[in-house]
Amino acid sequence: MVRLLETDEAALLKTTFEQWIHPEDQDRYYLFLRQVKNRADRKEQNIQIRLRSKNLKEIPVILSSILDPERPDIFWTSCIDNTIEQNYKHEIQSINRDLIIFKNRLDLIMETSKVGWWNLEISTGKVLCSSNKFTLLGLPATTEAVHYTHFTSLVHPDDLDRINQAMEQTIRYGVPYDVEYRIRHADGTYRWVLDSGLIDTTQTGKPTHVSDLIQDITLVKTLSQQLGNELKRYKTLFSHLPIGLLLFKNGHLVMSNRLAKQYLHLSRQDLGQHIHTFFNRFTLYYKYYRPLKSEKTLHCTHLMHRHIQIHDDNDQVRYLQIQAICKDNPSECIVSLEDVTELETNRQLEEKARNTLQLFMDNIPEPVIITDQNGDIIQVNRSLEKLYGYSKEEVLGKNPRILNPGKEIYETIGLTEELYHKQFTELWESLLDT
């Protein structure tokens, strides 16, 4: 008592015990003594009160008192310091308050996020659920345990085996599980849910309970399916476009459509190739098939309006025009391949005919000029170049009047302006009619 009350023995012996009792607890203490004195069986009784030390510090104690069997005016009392127990009690109360706050917050989060929980007792099959799980299924909530089979009976038949296998693996090996399945709602429709479970065991490792969180993912699943359908539709469209397409990401080939594979004879081994390695197999050309100089590092900009020459399945030469698109995402590049064989063949025939005509004209001793419908020069022969001193490049696209400065063309050839325009118009009309 001396150490508890922070005093010395001499001072303690000069006082009564009642003087050390907290004023607020003195009435309870006197009532306690009367109860001890009046108790017929004379058994020990206990009370929790507060003492005040010499320094006025409050000390929670437990008093145990019993009446002396031979002298009814004497009480035998033991005093136990209850400070540690009180501190633990306050700490436990604080923890309980925090747990209640946490539970309320967790319930609110689960309610707003459409998440429920349940706990399965393995030995009995009984399940305790949060109200949210019943809400997810459109069922009336209850605090009573229901049997596990009540929920498995609602699972879609095609998904039941997957649920049972996941549960068996968890109970047998203690591994957590995450499984998606369909479960029947009270309105008769099936909802997609994500079920995540953990095993609870004893200290010896024996499984006792399975704790589980269940979340409604119907909207996510529906959107995922819609996105998958859209992606499938775009892939089909991508595959059947009337031009070849190659998709490069970070410089590497990741996708090609049907025509690109057909044009370039692509296989799975070509996926992942760098754009530089990929196109160095071909000779890149400028317009009209002038070879492009080899680049140390090939970028999308080097593929703008380029052409390559390939051989089809029949070993026939074909020409492809290349166009690169790298607008929205610099790390992605789409390369289109368009078959321009017919256009190129026509261009080559036209160029050959023009060269033949030029050869014929160059062997005519008199100057020859060919103009278009607007009267602009589109071709001349060598005799004209020698006679007038103009090069071919200087007169192409010009009006013939530049050959005789100061005079109009009709004056040069001895015609009136009216007669010249009439003959010129009749000439072009006759050419267009043939």
C-alpha cells in the first residue's frame, strides 16, 4: 500500500483507509461494507473503486473484503492495483470503436461498389452473409446462416463445375481463388460475379472457414463482350479491305491484313521484324521507279509515296504504291499497299508511245510542234530546236508565239486570226472524233 499510495508507512498509519478513497467512490465503498457485513454466508465480495495517492493521482483498484468470523467489527480487505487492466480495457474499447467505424465504412464501400462478403463454415456448410450479397441477388437479407447449397443452386449449370473445383483446391491446398461465373438473380436473369476466396485455418493448419468477397461485374462483362464484338468486327474489316495494310508499333511489325500477306508472301515469322529490316528486302523507288538510296535507319517518312516491285503467285511482276500514316500516335505506323500495276503498265505504254513518236518526229527535217487543246506546246522535234535555238525544255508548256516574237502565230503562217482559230478548232474536233 505504501508504494501504491506513494507515501511512507508512518504517514499511512496515521490515517484511515477511507481518507485515501476517491471522494466520488466513498458512498459506494460504504454501501459495499454494509453488504459485506450483512451477507449471511460471510463470503468474500469484490468492488472496483479509485484511490488517490499522496500526489492526488487516481489509482483504480479491486478491493476484496470479508468479515472476520469471530469479530464482526473487523473487515479483512485486500487491495489489487487495477491500473494495467483498466488501461487494457480502455485500449480494447478504443479498438472496438475503431473496428465499428471501420466496419461501417467498409459496409458503405461494399454497398456503393456492389460488393458483398460471406463466410463458410466448412464442417457444417453454413454460410453467414452480408446484406449486400442478398441485395446483389435480389433476395431478402437475413442475419441467419444459410446452407452453402442454397447459393450453388443459383449458379449457372455451365459454371458450377468451375466453382466446385476452385473451392476444392482452396480447401485442400490452401490456395486463394478468383473465379468468374453467372448466378441467377431473383428476377430470373443471370448476373456475372467475381468471387475471391481465402482459407482460414487453425494453428495446426486445419481448414475451418472460407472467407469470400463477391462483386457484381455484369456491366464490365457486358461492355467487355461488346468491345470484343467491335474488335472482331474491326479485325474482319481490316482483313478484307481492298488494300494491303501493315501495322508497326515502336518500329516492329505487329499486324498485317489478308492482301498484305498475299502481296508480300508474309508468314508468322515476319511478325516482330523491325520496319528497317522488313523493307530492306525490297527496292524502294521514288515516283516513276527511280531507286531510293539505302537508309541506315528507315522511318515512316521514308515510306511516303514510295513504290516497290514484287512478283505474284504466277511470277508476274506487279507494282505496289506505299503510303505511311503516322499521325495520332508517333509510336504507331500504318503502311498501306495499293496495287497500281495497271496504272504503271498504262504509264509505261504511254511513255513508250511518246518515245516512238519523238523518234519519228526527230527524223523529220522540218520543225514540228504538237500542242494541246489550249494551244500550249507539249512536244517538239530536234529540227525546231536547231532552227529556233530553243531547247525542248524551254518551249514545253509555252504558246508557239514565243518562236516569232512581235508577231502572232497566225501572222507567221499567213492566216487571219479568225481563219486560224477556225482551222485550229476543226483540227482538234476531228482528232477527238477519231
